[in-house]
Amino acid sequence: MADAPPTTTDVRAVIAPAERRWLSAVGAALLALTLVPVAVGAAATPAGHVFSGFVLEARDHVSYVADAMEGLQGHWLYHDLYTSEPHSGSLIYLPYLVLGQVDRVPRLPLPVLLHLARLGLGAALLWSIYALCAETFPTPGRRRLGFLLAVLGGGLGVVGHADIVGYHLVSLDRAVSGTAGLETLSVAPHIVLACLGSASLALIWIRHADSPRPLDLAAGLLWTLATASAYPQLAAMWAAVGVAGWALRPSRGRMLLALAWIAGAIPYLAYGLALRQANPIFRAWPPQSDIDLGDPLSYLLWGHLLMLPFAAWAAVVVLRRRRNPAPGDGALALMAAWIAVSAVLMYLPGLPLVLRRVYYGSFIPFGLLAAAGLAMASELWSRRRRRLLPFTVILMGAISIATVAESMAIPVARLDDAAMYFPSSEAAVLPRLLGDAPAGGSLVMNSYLSGLFVPALSGQTTYLGFPFQTLDAPVKAAAAARFYRTEDAASLRRQASELHLGYVLYGRYERDYGGPDPGMVAGWPVAHREGDAVIYRVTP
């Protein structure tokens, strides 16, 4: 293959002004496309409700707003506001704590802040992907092909999970966030940060692995730490990639860079694993249902159906000519190592479940290798067969069509209303608790549906909320139902005392339990009222 730049270290590929203009236009269009579902969701807000600000994975995003709220309240340590058990603070969700701290000056609405962070990180990610393409391919056409396949390419693009004649099919491009490019641009900022960290580490290795300067080692360490702040296991994966790159082609520079990545990966990974052992809040993270990765075919084949043959072809060619490499082979070899190491860590038996979340950003190596394989095919195939290549590229992008269709269908078909919208009266009354307890720390009794929004709006702890972060959620759901159906004042006061409640919310979702107003039954004073929503202050 004669279409890649030289692998000389410390020499960056030149990106012409015309390419920059193309990338700016295409990147702006892609990022703008991620805002269209948000605009549709806002326009479709039902009467008497407010829009959460999120469409794709709205429930998760609301919990991230709660994490940023802690930073806005001045906290640098994370406390799980979705569970009532006492626990010490931690450095989990550090990116959102930092965002909240930053927002203490402009005081932007936190959903707006998260979108701005996502768009800024997304723009940097798109630029990094194109820079990787420039290090791999010499011509603008092939660079653009690699970029588009990385951002828009995928696998089946139809189904995420299915059981077919006893076989559990999982197509990771649809089933797991962070494995398809366009969808990644639409989801949470920390996922985009993790992908940007991976792209940046790949660039550092390609450009400087053989003779890294102190600045390159420092950059590698910092990007590994940044990646670890989002997903420590992904930083550990890059440490393994660095070791593999050094072992395949030993040199002092590669060893130093690999050691910098190891130094950046170990502290946060060890800290996270220690938290899982010592703190019950993190023991069940992530839930089993949140990481259904299927078998290796789910990642390698179903998640990249038409891309895999071309990507595998390119990887084999690079491997066969490793003694006499062509320009760009170093970059392609790193992409192949990225896929191989991530696949091993995802499916190696015996590893803790949490360590298998290393699929973020995998659309990048698959896209670049597939583009290289397509380039090889275009050189070898007849003119008649080459006419099929554009159609092949379009089919590779079927996942992006599915992503756009899904993001539009969610607000139009009202598929996730409980996470996308919240009753206006509750949305107006909950923020007033910030004045009562600016630093948080009060426990609020509420229904599950209200509990998703209570920490994000009030900065207080909810008794029952986001199920992945509420310990013993089924038990607490039953206790909440019992509480809101209690008709005896003494029993209500006893339950509130046993649970150490500070406030009780009584709004639309709490009325759905069918019981009486608990504040009126128990005789608690009204702390705040807005419309049909009222917050009672629990008194002895």
C-alpha cells in the first residue's frame, strides 16, 4: 500500500487549508445534527412539563446533571445522591465535578453546560480522528474516507440484542454507547472525553514513540490520566497497548512512553478497584445488565459487519510486510493492536466485569483499517468491481442512519417521556431546596420517577431514584409505596424518623400511589409549594 505517510517520528502530516475547511464544514454539520433531536424534544414538551434537555439516554444524562450539581455546590468529592446510605466521598465522576466547579462563575443551566462540553470535546475528537487519518493516508480523498468510515461506519445498524435459535446476538454498534462514532457525539461528555483520550494517545504513539521528548511523555501521562478520570479500565487498556507496541518493536523511546501510560493508568484503576471492595455504593457498579457484550463476534463481526473483512485484510497485509513496511503501516499496526487488545480484555475469562468496558472509541481503529482495506481493494479489483465500492461504503454507514432515526423517534413517538420530561410544578419547587441546604446533605422522600430529578434540581439526596445508583432499589421502592399509602400519623412519623428523612415531596407521581397527602396526615410544615407540588419539612 503506497497511500500512507512516512513513519518518521516527530514529523506531523501536513493538513492542507482545503482539508481544514472540509473538516470544519463536515464536523460542524455532524455536531449540529446531534442537536436536532434535542430541538425536537424541546418542541414536543407536553403541557405542564419541562424538558430535561436530553433525548438519547436521557435517564443517564439527568444523573450526570446531578453529579455536576455537586461540583456547583462546591464539592470536589462525589457522593451518590441517589442512595440514602451514609458513605464517604470519592473521586468518581470527577469530570462532572469539575464541570460543576467551572459553572460556579457563569451559572449556566447545567444541561446547557453538559451540551457545551459535549460539543467542545466532540469537535476536538473529530479533529483528532482526521489527524490520525492524515498520519495514515497521504491523499485528501483517502483521509476523508477514513474519517467518514470512523465517524459514520458500523455493523448491522438494525438490532442491538436478539435471541435467534438459542444464540444471543449482540451487535455492539447498536447495543453499547461509545462503539459507533455519530452516536458517541450525541451522548455524555465523559464518553466523548474517553474517546478523545484514546485518539490523542494514538497520535502521540504514532508521532513520537521511537524518540519521545519529555513533553511527549508528559502529554502521554496527562492524556492517560484524563482518560482514566472517565474510564480507568480504558487507560489500563492503553497501558497494555503501549506494552504490546514496545514488545513487538523494542526501543528505549517506546519503553519510556509505555511506562508513562502505565504510570497514568495504575493510580485511578487501583483506586477504583479499592473503592469497589471498601465502599458498598460501588460494589455493584456497573450492573450486569449494563454490560451485555455477547461473544467476540458481537464486537468484531456484528458490530462491524461489512468493515471487518476490509479491516482484517489491511491488518494481515501490514503484518506480512512488517520487515519492509510501507509508509503508514505504523499507524495501521497501532489500530490493529488497539482492536486486538480491547477484544482480549473484553472477553478474557476471569476478569472483573468492570474491566471489560474498553470498547469506547473502537470505531476509530475499525474505520481507519477498513479505509485502508478499501484502498487496497480499489487497487486490485477490476473497474467493474470497483463500482461496488461506493455502495459498500454507504452500507457501512447504515448504523448512522439508524442512530439518527432512533434519536428522532424517541421524542416524536414519546418513547422515554419519564426521563425526558418532568412536571413543571415539581421542577419549580425542588430548586428552592438549594436555598435551604446549599451544600446538600438532606434526604428527600419521593417516588422513583421524581427521584430521578430530585438530586439534579435540588442538590439533595433522594431516597429512591436512578436504579443503577440506588442501593437495594426494589426494597426502597416498596418502602416508598408503603410510606405514601400510610394513613396513620404516628406510623408516618416513625417511618420518617427511621429513614432519617429531611423533606417529603408530594407531587404528581407521589399522588399516583393512591394514598393521602403525607404532610397533612403527619402535620409537617410546608417548606415550599408550587402549584400542586409541595415539599414538607420533616420535624420531630
